[in-house]
Amino acid sequence: MAYVRRLSDAQWLKIYEYLCGFSKIHTNDEAKTRRFVEAVFWIVKSGEQWRLLPQEYGEWNALYHRFSDWADQGVWYKMLYYFARDPDMEYIMVDSTILRAHACASGAVKKNTATRKNRP
């Protein structure tokens, strides 16, 4: 089954050209790189957990580790600022106004076994 492409071919070419400038990330296989970037955008836009990523994007754990490696190298951060002034690239501009927070981010008190044992 094919994955859903959210980026136009023109947007993807701009992103791919940008990514090829990083020497420590693997961009040799353009199709795999595009599927990976599309998977990251799916995660960001949906707010879902990595393990709920549709299988057509690939194995979620491997994709998460690649995402994490790119984050450690500053790829995502630099990409945001690189494309910030390009109106054709607004799709990749992700900020907190479109992200859903996970339930544990609400600040609610966590339930654990220690507090349950101490109850009368």
C-alpha cells in the first residue's frame, strides 16, 4: 500500500536539495528519504504516538531513531529557519499552535503504585 503524500513534488525538491547539504545524514535513496520526511510530517500533524504510524511509512521504531538522529544534529531546527521566509513551504512550518499535546503534558498528577499503597 502506498503512503499518503502531503508534500507537492516542488516542495519535496526544495527539501531534498536542502537535506543533501548535510554530510552526516543519509539521503542517497531519495524515495526512502521522502517517505521518511512524510512520516515525520504525519506524526507532527496528527499528534499520534510513533507506534501508531501507518505501516506504509515503514517500521515506526527505525523511523523514530532516524528522526531522533536528525534532531540531535539540528536538521529539523535548521530546516525550520531555512524555509521560514519561503511562502511555498508553509506546510513544513510547525509550531505549537498546530501540535496536540499528549495527555501526560497536561500537568495532571500521575498515578503510581506507591500512592495507591499508602491510601487508607
